[in-house]
Amino acid sequence: MVGSNVGPGKSLPANGTIELRFDHLLLPISVARQSAIIRQANGEIAAAPVVQYDPAGKTVTLSASDGRPWLESGQYYVLDFITYRPDAGPGGFRTLLGATMDPHAASKLGFFATDSVTINAPHISFCRDIEPILTTKCGRCHGGQSPAMALQLDSTNGIRATAIRQLARGSNAGASSTPRAASFGTDMAIIEPHAPGSSWLMYKVLLASPSSELTVPTSATCGGDVFDALVLYANGIPTPLDDRERTVLGMFVEGAPMPYPVAQIVDATHEAPLTQDELLRMSEWIRDGASLE
């Protein structure tokens, strides 16, 4: 772990979200309540938050499911990181290759909860923020009457029928006809709502080196400013995957990166890989439930 928004000198509103930053992709099954336990000062378990993983930002968040206060203002809490042991259950963050957290790093973070605050969370819109990306950067192959791999990403009906909670062909191990979100690399859903870390599509677009192209595809039918995913990260802008991480990811996620690589990019808007902002936006959309409204 390389950063967090709680710890010495860092308090958290009683209705706030704990954010943990990592420098490697995590094994999604290891991102669980058993990996980071919130205790009261007396050692008793204080809360059972919703734990979510964002592979694009390499972040883990702990929060209430409804945005209401889940901590008590004025109280001291300890975030206790569990070290993974094969004989002690699934608890403990691990990388894709199974490496655990540095045993010499701090295993606990203490912090105070303060009064709740009004949270004006930015809203991500499928029409404005996501549909233009899927249409322009994915639609050439995954659109029309005969989309590649029978995956149609250029219409809401196509996404609903062929991507949402649908088994990714490239991950199909043959033993199951339905996706299992806890598995990584086998029998994964193309898009698993609320779980970008268990969504095959996220890893396919992460396999490509992010484009430096700054042009943002826009929708002709949706107004308003494009969602700025960077404002979600309290500990600084996440860095893209490096070549080594993409190589490791490719050991688990079969096939070419997406969009499908071309020998020479002629139209950056349509052929270039997603930018870092687009990757973060895509991950946030899935984490928010992958609504098509």
C-alpha cells in the first residue's frame, strides 16, 4: 500500500469513505472485509463497510452502502490490515501473483472520526460519459449486425443483452455457464455491476498502454460537462499500469488488448487506447452500478 486518506493527522467524517492506494493490481478475491477490519479503540469490530476495488485507480474503498454515517463522531478507530495466510481464510490483500503486503510496513492505521459532512458526489452519466467511449472506441468491432465475439457495445440494448453480467468468452473455463465474480481470469462477467475489479472488460482495456490523446469523445444528445474521474481520488492522480504490470495482467486475461491494436493509428478518437481519464471513468461507471440510464 502506498497511500491512504486516514492515519496520523488524517481524520475522516463519520459518513466518509476510506481510500487505500496500492502500487500493484490486486487479486479481486482478496479485496474483502476480512482484509481490512475497522476496530474501536478497545479492539472490538466497529463496522462492516462496503468494500470496493477499482483496478484502474488501484484503489480500495471502504464506505457505507447508503452514504449515511457509519462511524461515530469523536471516536478513535483503528484500521487493522490482516496478513494473508493460506490456512487462515481469504483475508489479506494480495497482488495478482500472490504477493502479500510488506510485512515491515505498518499493519494498523489509527484515525479519529469527525462530524458528518454534506457529500456532493459527482454523478456519472452513461449517455454523456460512457456511451461516447464505447461507441467510438469499441463500436467498430463490437457493433452493427455481426459484432465481434457476439459482444455488442454500440447500443444500450446490446450492452444489456451481451455484456451486463454475461460470461466473457475469453474467460470461460468450460465448467460454468454463469460468471463467478470472485474468480479472476476464469468465468468472469464482461461487466459486473458495482465490481470493476471483477469485470473482464476493465482488464481488456487496461491491457493497452493508455493513450496520450486528450480529445474526449462527446455525445450529441447529452448536455453538461464530461465527468472528471480524477476528482474521486483523495490521494492524488493514479498512475497507469506500467509494461511489467500489463505483462502480468496478460498472464490472466487472454487475447489482445482493447481497442484492438492497429499497426498505425490514423484516427486517435476511434483507434487509440483509452486515456487514463477514460479508464478511470469507465471503472467508476461500473463501480456505480453500470446504469444504462
